[in-house]
Amino acid sequence: MVYGTAGFTAALAIHQLEHNGLERENGPVLVTGATGGVGSIAVTMLSKLGYDVVASTGKDSEHDFLYSLGAKEIISREELQPEKIRPLDKQRWAGAVDPVGGNTLAYVLSTTKYGGSVAVMGLTGGPKLGTTVFPFILRGVNLLGIDSVYCPMPLRKKLWERMATDLKPTILSDLTTEVSLDELPTTLKNILS
Ligand SMILES: NC(=O)c1ccc[n+]([C@@H]2O[C@H](COP(=O)([O-])OP(=O)(O)OC[C@H]3O[C@@H](n4cnc5c(N)ncnc54)[C@H](OP(=O)(O)O)[C@@H]3O)[C@@H](O)[C@H]2O)c1
């Protein structure tokens, strides 16, 4: 229950990035929407695996939280949404977990290192993707689609095994609070606000 769909999706993304060649030596791994459900678990799982995690967030107040999850560096959400996105820009990340999509994904693709992969599973930044073929045909960048719903059972089982072992964040239980059934109406109201 602590992992939720978000946690499973983060695990699937990391698994697919590694399946497509991501290794610690390749360079930093970017996580967008880092304080969100998918992003926060991805930060802590990647950090546990020994990756240098760059976390992008729009929340200045949550930097300490992201460092506690294991982020090495924090960048602003705006840095990934420049006004003009060049087809190819300076190579920055060996891989990326991107729950944001939209223009952020276009920028991330144009700044992914040669042979790197970007796993996309969400659209909090919008569903449209305005990019070019250049990251794919000149840098061999891979865009990996992540879907947790129809993920086949054999892979699902493998991922839950990993989520119980090498991907299991040391601080997993700290990410939740237990409430009684009576406290639920107030708690849900707080979550929504
Ligand atoms: N494909 C799948 O199987 C699958 C599974 C689970 C979720 N999803 C999708 O993945 C996305 C994220 O899910 P989640 O559970 O992590 O959601 P969430 O908890 O709401 O987190 C989303 C995060 O995105 C960032 N964000 C919000 N508005 C933004 C904007 N306008 N531009 C850029 N960043 C923005 C925020 O992080 P910061 O403030 O830190 O920037 C926010 O915390 C959703 O679109 C969801 O539907 C897909």
C-alpha cells in the first residue's frame, strides 16, 4: 500500500531504463516532478541503486525532503521548460524518469546523453510532445513508454521481487502515516487541499 501504483510505475521505469543500457557509470539520472508520487519513489529507488539523481521540482519548500530521499542535486521545474527548445542541446543526463511530459519531455530528450533513455509515464505538464527526430537519429536516444496497467504478469512478478529487495527504499515506511478509519474524512480533506 505504501508503494501504490506510483511506486510500481517508478520501479517499472527504472527496470526499463536499465534494460536499455542505463548504468551508474553513464552519468546522472534526472527525475522530473520529483516530489510527486512517481517522482519521489523514483528518486529514492535510484539513489538506493547508487545512481546520481538530479531531482527537478517546482516546490522550493521541498528541497530538504528530496535530499532526504537521496537526490544529489535539485534543479527548478522552470530550468526544464525553456522558452525555446533546441533540437539538440548540451548533453546532461544518462537517463530520465519523466512523469511530467509536455515541453519538459521535449527538453529532456534534447539534453539526454548519447545512447541514453527517457522513460515517460505521465502528463502533469501536458499531453503534447513537440520534438524532432534529432535526439533519436543523431544521439541514439530511446524514448521508453511506461504503462503500469497492462504490464504483463511475468514482468510484474519480477518487479515486485525487486521492490522487496534491491529497489526497496530504506525510508519506505517514513513516507506514510497510519490513520484510523475515524480520521479518514479529515485526512482525505487535507490530501485534497
Ligand atoms: N503510465 C502509468 O502507468 C502511470 C502510473 C502512475 C501515474 N501515471 C501518471 O504519471 C503522472 C504523475 O503521477 P503522480 O502520481 O506522480 O502525480 P502527482 O503525485 O500529482 O505528482 C506530479 C508532480 O508533477 C509536478 N507537476 C505538477 N504540475 C506540473 C506542471 N504543470 N508542470 C510540470 N510539473 C508539474 C509536481 O512535482 P514538483 O512540484 O516536484 O515539480 C507534482 O508533484 C500523472 O500524469 C499520472 O497520471 C501514469
